Amino acid sequence: MARTVVVQLTDDLDGGEADETVSFAIDGKSFEIDLNAKNADRLRGALRPFVDAARVTGGTSRGNGPRVRGRAPAATSRSRARSPGGTATLFSQLDSEERDRFRAWSDLPNARRIADSRVQEWIDLGKP
């Protein structure tokens, strides 16, 4: 006897149909929430300023995209350039001269962590 099992996700915020399961962690606790595309975008948008300023620690080899059950993941575009390990930053991709010019422009001569958004701003201005 053949059987087909259909898994339908329910959006944990509004009770409608969900498109994906979003995983995140904060304060040492990991969470998952089923969301439709609009609510998933809202969550990512709310976290974006904090993610852009943070450094990557640990993680998995699954990649940076959402974990989706029952559907193919939607294509996403990311402005961040990443190495296969997920730790490369835009700053690390600059050559030595560009790094010196960026540090002078940004007034960050000794910063250990530099947000990709700040480097992207410098790039968008034509690397003055």
C-alpha cells in the first residue's frame, strides 16, 4: 500500500500558511519559527543591523540560507561576499592599499571588526 504524507507549515505569527522555517539564536538559545515569506523578511530586516555589525562564530556547513521544509528555497541575493566557510568580509577582500585608504576614510585605524555595510558605503562612494 502506498502512502503520501503532506506536511503543511503554519505561520507561527499569523496562523496562515508558512513558507519556511527560520532558525536563529540569541543569548545561547537556538530557536526555530515557521513563517510566510513576508514575516520571514520582517524578521530578517529587524535583525539585519545587528547581523551586519556582528561577527560570525561557530555555525554549520548548511550555508546561510533559510531551512525550508517541503518547498525549494527561494533565490536570495546577498551583498556580502563570503568564503566557503562563511567568514570572509568585504574588508578582508580589499588589497593592502585599499585597506589603508579605507581606514583613513572611515577613521577606524585600529578597529578589529569592520561591518560590511561600512565598507560597502565606501565602495559605493567610489573608494575615496
